Amino acid sequence: MNRRLAGLSVAQWGLASIVAAIFIAISTQPWSPVQLLEAIGFLLGVWWVWLLIQESPWSWPIGILNSSIYVVVMLQAKVYGDAALNALYIVLGFIGWYWWVRGDDGRTPVPISYSRWKLLALLSALALAAAWVLFPYFRNAGSTVALPDALLFSFSMVGQYLQTRKKIENWPVWVVVNFCYIPVFITKHLPATAVLYGIYGLLAIQGWREWLRLFQVQNHPNSPEISPSTSA
């Protein structure tokens, strides 16, 4: 029987490891448009989101490491909002890791669930207010993309909070945020990160479909398991 880990076979993991090694090797060359640190962050980021889709608690330590790397990458690129965002991801990563494993009572893992519309409305209002406050600070700090920086920072926090609570709505938030980040990183000459966020967006769509399926299985364990295509 073919052994599997986080939804991938041993052969698939082997192929992914080879591709990752080649990518890392290319990033060390002087002609490469991608620097080594950004390449490592790219690979960890893909792994992190893939584990999230699988509802694996191991996504959190990988995400914490990824965010630590991107704090440095974003500071070097003067994308201060995303640098601060990744610093907050580190803190929230430890909280999310605990909630996913221990739950609110310290014993029961948090299940996948939907958010109440009042919570979504409150989080959206807080995000807009935060963006309004942060915009002048990012502009004065020298950010050349201060407004999108502030907006994407604020709504990323919404997505991260919903993610730590295993709310299905975290995925559509990430779909929008990730695709909107692509032109920001292109203008900041971070091609690998721009591609990474495009992959994040596609994976977020897949994660949305998969969590809808898992929610159905979780709440209707005796019914036939529906496919992701029928749950979206």
C-alpha cells in the first residue's frame, strides 16, 4: 500500500523535495531574480497553506517559521505593513496552534464552523477603521503602497483570526487578500512572493471547497461523503 502524508504520497513528496532543492539552488546564483531567503519563504508558504487545507495542526509551526522569514524579507523591501503583519502572524500562530489542538476548554480541538453574520460585520468594520488609522503611518514610514498596504494588512488580520477559530469564511477572505497582494509585490520587485501569493489564492479556493466538505462530514457523519465539487 502506498503510504501517504498530508494528502500526498511518498513519491509526490520526493518529487516536491527535488523541485524545492532545485529552486533553492537557483536562488543562490547571482543572476537569479529571487533571493535565497525569499525562496525559502516561498517553499514554506506553499507547505503551510497545503497543511491548512488538510486541517493539520502542523500547519501552525510551519506558518510561524514562514512568517519569521517574511518579516525580514518585507523589511528589506520596505513593505512595512506586511512586515508588521507577519510579526503578528507569529503571535497569532501560537494562539491558533493552541486552539486547534486544545480548544477553548484546553481539551477539545476547535471544530470547523461558520461565523455569525454579526461577527463578520464587526470584523469588517474594525478592518476598515484600522486601515484608516494605519494609512498615514505607513505613508510617513516611506511605503510606496501605503493604502493597499493598510487595507490588506487589516483584512489579513480578519482572515487570520477566522483561521485560528477554524471558521470557513477565512478562505474567501484569503482568496481576495492574496490576489490583491500580487501587484503590490510585483511593484516591490519580489517576483517569487508575487507568484507565491497567486498560489496562495488558488490554494485558498481549494481550501474553501475542502473545508465545506469536511464540515459536511463532521456534522453529518452517517451521510454519504460529498465531493468538494458539490460542496462549493
